[in-house]
Amino acid sequence: MSKSRESNKGRTSDIYTELAGRWCGETYMWLDYVPQNGSLQKLLRELFKVDEAEALKAIPVNPVPLHFYSLEQIAVASNLPPERLEEILDGIVDRGLLFAGKTPAGEKGYALLINGYGFSQVFYWKGLKNEPTRRLAEMESDRLFREARMSLYVSDADKIKPWRYIPLSASIDPKWQNVYPTETIERVIQQANKYALVHCTCRIVYELKKGKNCGHSTDVCIKLDELASSVIRGGLGREISRDEALAALRKAAREGLVHFTDNTEAGIKHICNCCGCACWNVGAIRKRIVPRDMLMATYFLRETEQDKCSGCGNCVEICPVSSVIMENDVARTDLNWCIGCGVCMPHCPGNAIKILHKSEIPVQTKNLAELYTRLSHERKKRLNK
């Protein structure tokens, strides 16, 4: 091998290792630790050319999703001419591997994909089950890779969680709908202005790994507002109307899927509809891998009115986390594992199920900026112990 090729090989390795660092450390992007030449570097080499890696590593890191930086701000840290830098970044946006939007000042801007917001979900949002997505899924199956990523999701029960479950309005007492307007998934849809529909990352990966589906629809995940705009621009999903978004929710409810969103009062950007078969969060609770309150924020719990229960067992069968059992022909709930999703209610012929607001409310924030700023602060504290 010539010296020039050896030099280029070494430089390429340095670039991807440095780029991998954008998803590590204290910034709440992805992993606590990435081994030299580990799976993340391999993944990045699969996705990005050298000049693209150079352009991406110039984008400032921000723990808040969809925080867009202008070309001028990015160019400060880049050796590329601004015109070439913009051309490269726009090309990555068009491939759906970088988000584009407006900066706080209203300029054209770019935002890195971060954990829970695109990296690595964008690979599967199109619903493609081909050789490239199969290779990506295999890379993500690396044990250290999975364990490091999961460490971002799990924390003590009293710590703030990135995500929460929200029931359908039909599942809860109307009085809560007035006091907590974002506590029903329909309200989240109604408060948004732009919508995009994508495929479920977890179920696509499940199919890629197992060669079969889990029996639930994949095209039921909804992106809202700025995230929807980025998804549409990158060709990752299709734009839909508000009515179509509500129809997707009804379809998910019929299948017993759980509505999963950002743990904020306002500014929610995505709605996943999760199953206990394939999805990383509901599945982990169903299998009792991680205690519910260490993984997710839940605001409701189920209660059975025993005198109305016919003992049909429908709720036992449909419960996505297996928290309901039959005892003496009456459905009883394990409140330590119930997620208050309300999936069981439409399947109860005797209207014996009530979804009640929990007495101990999890920590919640007003918007994404507050949520991810606090998450980043807590992460730094954990890493510095």
C-alpha cells in the first residue's frame, strides 16, 4: 500500500472516530462510551463519505432536539468553503440523515440527528427492508452498542424521563381532559400544524432480524411540526392531514398499540405507537427487563370495577405489558407494571375498566428545550460520579 493511501486511511479513521464522539460524552446525544473502531464508527463509515463526515463534525452539538444552526455558525469550525459546505449539508439533508429548518433568528439552519430524534431511527422510517437496512440493523445489534444506548433511557424512578405514555380521550374521565389538556393523544394532534407519517423503527428492525413481522402495522408513527417538516424534506415519510393523523391513531388503537410521546406539556414532536412484541420500551416492560418507573413516565393507572367485570379475559389478552391477570373470574391489575395506556378499555364489554390519574405524578417539563436541558444536566452528573 502506498504512503498516500496509508495516510488517507489513517485520516479517515480519525474523522469517523471524531464524528463518533459527537454522539458520546456529556451532551446527551447517544452513547456514554464508544470503543476505538467500534460499531458506531462502522455505522458512520457505512453512511457518510469523508467530506460529509468533515462537514457534520463542524455542526455544534446541542442536547436539545431540532436546535438549528446557521451555515455561518457551522462554517466557523469547518475548513470547507461555505459554498461547498452548504452543498454537502444539503445533500445529507436530502438523504434524510440531517435535519434542516429555521434557526432562532429565522435563517436556514441544520441540526444533527440525536438519540431519540433521528439517530438511528431515520434508517428505518421509510419502511425499507433491503440489504443496506439489514446491515445497519446488524451493526446496531452489537452488545456494547445496545447496552450503552439503553443506559441513556434508564434512570432512578424520581428522575425525569424523556418520554411518556398518553391514552386516548375515550379511555379517561372527562374531568382530567379539562385539567390536563395534553393528557389525551387527540389533543396533541389538534395542537400541531404539520404532520408526517413514517414506519415504526422497532417493528422494521424486528422484521429485518427475524424475517417475519409481529402482526402489527408499521405505518403508524406520526411526526409533528418541525420534525414533520424535516421528515418530509428528507423523503423519510409522507405528509398527511390532521384527519389522516387522527385516523392513524384510531388504527393503532384498534391494534392495541400504545401511544408514546415526549414527556412535555407542549411542543411534542413525535408520536410512536408501540407494541409489546418489538418495541424497545413496551417490550422491555412486558418482559420485566426494566422497572416501569425507571424507563418511562406514566400518568395514569387502570382500575377494575369488580361488580361490572364479566370475566371475559379480553383485557388480559390485549394488555401490552401483561399487567392484568384473572383471579376468581375477575380481572386484576398489577399496579407496579400497568402503564395506564387505556388500550384495554375499548375491549371491555361491561365498561368495568377505569383509567385514573396517578396520585404521584412524574416529573414533567413545559417544552423540549427544558426537558433536554434537564436531561443533559442529569446525565453529566451521572457521568461525573
